[in-house]
Amino acid sequence: MTKLRCSACGRPVKAFMECLGVIVCSKCGEGFELSNDEMTEADRWKAIWAGKIRAAQLVRKFSIDGVQRERIRYGNEFPDWTIDEYRETCHDCGVKLDQYHVAGCDVEVCPVCGGQLISCDCR
């Protein structure tokens, strides 16, 4: 990301909000949109993926054989693992501990069979 300064406080802006093309000052919380000239392709993809992670948090259940099943959050996949055995973020989709995985993540576990959700036969 290019070195931008907050229009409100003048400090460097570091953090993305979770929507495309909007950043927020990490110090004062002032948010503003970036023009296309100010965003790199990597910045755009970071913003898009942050939006996917945010959207994944809204889907808490899904239906398997007509029964609503609670999704398993990152860090809760294997009950015999301690939290120290998990990375800070999922290696596949990038969610943080205790967040729901992004659709299609190869780490998400099926709540019925305990297998890899993207390849099990339960759905």
C-alpha cells in the first residue's frame, strides 16, 4: 500500500476496513475511500478477501439432510488439540481463531462426519 496520511490527524494510515477501497486510520478511526490510483492490485485483493471473511461470519449454520447444523469455528475443529497447536490464522483462508472459515476452505470440518467439509459426502 502506498504511504498515505490520514486526512483528519495526518498520521500514516495502516489498516483496511472490511470492504473494498475503504481504509481507516489506526489512530483516530477516520475512514475514507481510496482512489484507484492510490490502491495497488494487492491492496484490492486484501480488501476483497477481508470482505469474504466478514461475510463468512454471518453464516453460522447450514442444512445437512434437512437438519440445521452449527458450523465449526477455526480452532474448534479438533477437540483434543490445545489452542497452542493452532496457528494464529488459518493457513488456507486466513480467518483468525474462533472465526468461521471462508466458503471452500480446505480446513473447515464437517459437523456430521468430522471430515474435510469440502470433500465429505454429507452435504
